[in-house]
Amino acid sequence: MSLLLYLFQVLLLMIIGLLLYHRGLKPLRCFSISRWWLFFLIPFSLLLPYVATMLTVPYSPGEDIVVTLNTVLVGPMDITAPETAVSGGISGFMALAIIIYLLGFSYFSWKWTGNILRLKSFLSGAKQIDQVHGVKVYSCETQLPFTFLNRIYLPIKTDPNSDDYGLILMHELTHVKKLHWVDNFWLMGWSLVLWFIPLIGGIRSALQEVHEFQADEAVVRRYGPRDYLSLIVSMLNSRESHLERLNSVSPFISKTIKTRIMMITTKKIQWKLPALTIALSFILIGGLGFMSCQSEQSEVENDQAVTEVLQDTESSMDGVLEVAEQMPRFPGCEDISGSQAEKKACADQKMLEFIYQNIKYPAIARENGIQGTTVVSFVVDVNGLIQEPKIMRDIGGGCGQEALRVVQLMNKMPQQWTPGMHEGEAVRVRFNLPIRFTLQ
């Protein structure tokens, strides 16, 4: 799976997840479910494409004994045969992407650390004034109540004997008891690691909104909505934007205040439309997972030397066994001294040299920017001849035909392949040859 396709699937899953919350769970006021859904939405979006591909059945034409060869890399320029099929190291583009990512990560980490240090300095002068249910309550130079970690901070002007004091404490205690600060730091960590994905901010805002809904619900359930709404309205002009920007605290008044008031004053809507949205969201998620399986199944690229031996249901007519004791070898190495493994390594290198000496990047593909992997299948028969060459996967632009042409040239070599052997008898072996055409 390509990186761009993976990122697209991750973004699409996040969008569907936010849609499920805003149009499904939120109208139904399923606050606990909403919290855990948003909490795990990011790792869920990151893992689902991988889990889907793990369920994919590996590609195989299922004929004869099948051997998947190393991927051959073909560039836009004429090249000589390399020692290996694919060069190692990191490309210039990948190196630049890593540098940009590290710079962004460092910048946002520095910014977040600075905010935490400023908050710590701001709270250094706070004084403890109360302790409720094991939670310490502090007074500091702030206009709005807020929680940070497992502590409550109130404005100095707050009167412990007023009716509002109980409402405020109930609201902030809910934040502490439900460990909302853990969610804040969890999302902050993801926003640093995935700083290049703007949707992380939307997920964080939605989760903080759920925190406020849960706190409001606890207060209204105990004290009723009228006095609580009066308290909220009285604090509207005391909004402190610097607290909202920290993202690690839970201020009493935030950007979600209008939505919170509507949630308190309106009745729960009918379940039909939100339930339909939830069902549709899960259908889309399932469809995206299926797309991941399909896209992975269509990928036949294989950058490592992988050998797969499969039994053909029709192979009994040709005497093909499940496993051959000696696999076919490209000509040119039979006269060298050494073990069978050494001869096989020599033959593999000779085949790569042959391919690189004869293959060309098709002009049409080069002019139209066509890149990708073409797979050609062929059989080495009992006489060492190439039989049944065919294109198993084509990317267009003449790439498949060029790969097929090079394979067919093998029958015009002065020497033929050494056939595969099993129990002293020659057997047919089918090869899959992936050839990757790249303009980079």
C-alpha cells in the first residue's frame, strides 16, 4: 500500500468518525459512548487500513510450481546490470519529508512545552482554599474556574458561601473525577505526532466538547437548569482565550458555550435520523476496510526475495509436484564450481543482467508519467524452454508488452534454462517476475 493511499484512507476514516459523532452520537446525547469513540478514533483510523490488508489473501495465479522472483527496478535512463535489483538507502524525497516532519514535530513540541511552563508559572502563586472529595481546590489570579490535572482552580473573587460555589464545584469535580485531563494529554500527544493532519484539532475540540456536556449534565441533574444557566450567562464576558489555547486545561467557559446552552435547554431529538447516520457511518467504514483489502490484493510488488510454492490442480497431467528438489536456473552458471545454492545465486544475478541489458522504459509511459509494477508470468518447461509467457498485471503505456518482450527473448539465448528437478525427473515451474517502472 502506498503512503499517499494510506494517508487518504486515514483522513477519510477520521472524517467519517467525526460525522458519526456530530450527526449521530451527539444528537442522541450518548456522551460516554461519544467520549470513548473520539478517544480511540485516531488509533482506530491508523490501524484499520493495516488490519484490513492483513486479512488479504496473497496473490497467486495458482498454476504449476510458482516462484515469485525479486522485483526488478527499471528507471527512465538506460542502465547497466547492477549487483542487486533494488538499491538501498533513502531517496532524496523521503529524506526531505523526514526533515520536514522532524522540524514540524520540534516546533509544535517546543510551543506546547512553552505553554505548559507558562501555565506552571501562572499557577505558582495559587493557594489552597478547600478540599472536596479528596480533590484540592485552589484560588489564583484567573477570571474563570478551570481544572488542570486533578486540581481545581477558582478566581480569587469566588465566594465559598454563595449559591454559585456549589454549581462551580460540581462542574469542575466532574472533570476531575472522570479523568478528562487524561483525554486532553492523550489528544495533545497525537497532535504532536500527527501535526500535519489538521483533523486532529477537530477531534480534540469534539472531545473537549463532550467533556463539557458531561460536566453540565452532572450539574443539571443535581441542581436543575435554571440557576446553572444563570451562572453560565453571568460568566460569558469573562472568557479567557489563553486558557482555551492550552488544550490541557478545562475552562468553565469555552468556544462550545452556545452548543452547551442549546444542549441544556432543548429536549433530546428523535433517534431515527441520528441512528441512520450511525448505521451509514459504519457502512462507510466497512466499505473503506474492504477497499483496503482490495487495493492490497491488487499489489503484487515484492521487494524481497520471496519464494512461494503452490500446487496446481491441473498439474498432475504434467507430472508437477508440490515442491521441487532443485529449482530451475538461468543459464551461464552450470560450469562453475560450487554448491547448488551458489549456482542458484549466480544464475539469479545472470538473469538480472539479462533483463537490465535488454529492457527499455517505454517512451509512451515515460512521456505520460506512468509508473508502477508490471508482473509477467512464464513457465520453464522440462526442456528449459520458456512457455506460456503472459502479462499478469499491466500498468499501461507499453510497460507490460516491454516486460513480456524481454521474457520471450530468453528463448533466443544460445543456452536454455536448466529445468527444475524432482526425484531425478524434470518438472515444470512457473515464475512470476515483477518489474517496477519508476521515473524517480
